[in-house]
Amino acid sequence: MILVIGFLLVCAFAYQFSVKNTLSNQQVFENLQKQLENERILKQNIAELTRQKFYLDSLLKVHNISTTNLQNELLKYLNTLSERYNCQISKFEEPHLDSVAGIEHTYNRFALKGNYKQLIQTLYDLEYDKNLGQLVSVSMMIKKDYKLDQTYLTADILLKNTK
């Protein structure tokens, strides 16, 4: 009988000092392994985001876009084109924002004044040289300035950019 009680006491002490510590240390070890895995995944995400940032910066550089504000970039480019092709910006309105099914569209409306060849060259460069948007509508009208007795061509343009 004493032997059985002694054996049970030895088992209780063995559990208390070794098995219990082993089980708690195993839980700590598993938690540390999970943290290491999370850190490895975070490092991979950081590396991927860094590569993506360099790619997007290179796209901005290729398209000569210096700011992220599309309206400022469009106005700056229109000023350059109007100087190059000798036409005038007669109207530049605030952009209209539209969202359909989570896709955001920005519509910019502006008007140019000049002759047909100047306007066509400007529109061509606007649509194909820089990726500032897609021409949705171009409406050309001949107008007459009675004070100066001149006729000129105006183009009302609607440019759509999808985000």
C-alpha cells in the first residue's frame, strides 16, 4: 500500500514539474512559430508592394505624369498643346464624378477654339500621347464673332477617366 501511495506521489510530482512545463512550453513554441510565419508573410507583402510601387512610378514616368491630380495634369497638358498647335482653351469646367457598381468615372468637360487642323491635332495628342482618359464626346461648331467679324471653330470635349 505504501508503495502505491509513493508511486502516485512520484507521478504527481513528475507531472507538476516536468509534463506541465513541457505542455506550456509547447504552446509558447507554437505561438512563436505562428508569429514567425506572420512575419514571413508580411515581409513578402512588403516586397510585393515595393515592386508594385516601382512599377506604378515607372508608369507615371513613362506617361510624364508628375501629379496624381488628374484635373491639374489635364489642364497643364492642354496648355502645352494649345501653345504647340496655336489654339485656345475657351472653357474648362469642374470634373463630374460618377460611380457605377463600385467603378468611379471622372468626366472632364472643356472647350477649345481654333481651326479644324489645330483642333484635330490637339485631340489626337490628347487621346494618344498621354493616358489622361478617353474621348467620349467631341462636338464641333462654327461660331461667328460679330465684333471682330471673324468665324472660328469651337470643339466641346468630354473626356472620361476610369479609376
